Amino acid sequence: RFCSPLRGISGPLLCLCTAVVASGMAGMEVEVLRYHGIPETSVISIRAGSTRRQVNVSSLDRPLKFPGGPEQCGTFKVDVLDLLGSARVAFDPSESEYCLSLDPADESSQRVMEVAFSIRRQGEPRRGGYTSDEGCAGTGDEHSSDERRELNAREYLEKHGLTNFMQFLMQSLMKDKPADPYAFL
């Protein structure tokens, strides 16, 4: 059983108390007993040896199970992760590659986040490694990239009701035909 302050995180002291319970030679369980200063939206990630388990702080109702015993892993690493953005996509069997623009969790954030990923059956060849700077534009041919940009722009316009607003402005402009259209707009 150990209680350890988590270093490298600004704000109030974060303390995570866990108990390592060996359950035979086949594996072990790590149970979070108490925590302090960790937001409910966070995820606690515990690595024991080369195995990592993650759980939402709000779902700490059962222990995390690991394949090895405590003697085999030697050290435990605990990370606290928080949500920066999210998106959903429906699986389409005809598609193997997806690109998502993530909605920031903090609505005041101006950060643009994208993730591209492929889905394949286990054992099928990989498409290549990943890069952190390409974004979604570097994940396909130019045609699909243009379509993706157009879809993202259309979703943005619809989300904020800008399409109807701009149509109203243009209709009003053509109907009234003011001498100074910029001032009118």
C-alpha cells in the first residue's frame, strides 16, 4: 500500500493512494483507495511494468487488473489525464481511413485538433507510421482532402447558423441596393 504525491502537475497537491493486491501467481490488482485534487473528468492511468490500465476517475468502483505480479514489475507509473477534445464517427465498412476534427472540451479554446486513423483486421499490413504535424490534410489524396475541408466548413457554418444569416444579408442587399453596400452589411 502506498500514497504518493503526483509531481509535475500544477495546482493543488494531487495525492493518489493505491493498494497492490497480489492474487496468486497469475496477476495482480491495483485498487485506487483515495484521491485528492483530481477533477472528476480526468482519467487515471497506471502502468505496472509494460502494461497500462486506464480508468475514469468517476468509475473507480473496481480494481485494475494486471497480468504480472508486483515483484515482476518493480515500479508503477501513475499519470492523470484530462479531456482536451472529442469527436465521434460511425463505422463504415467501405472506409478504412478516417479523419476527425475534435471539438475542444473547453468551448473558449481556439485550439484546432485533428486525428486521422485507419481501421484494419488484425494481421493486415499497416499503412505506415504517424506524424504529428500533417493533420488530416496529409492522410489521403488531394480530392478527399478538399472534400474533408468542404465538409468541415459546411459543419462550421451550420453549427453557428451562418448560412441562413449570410443568405438573409445577400437577399437584403439585393432588395435594398444601398449606395454603400459595405456600410449596409
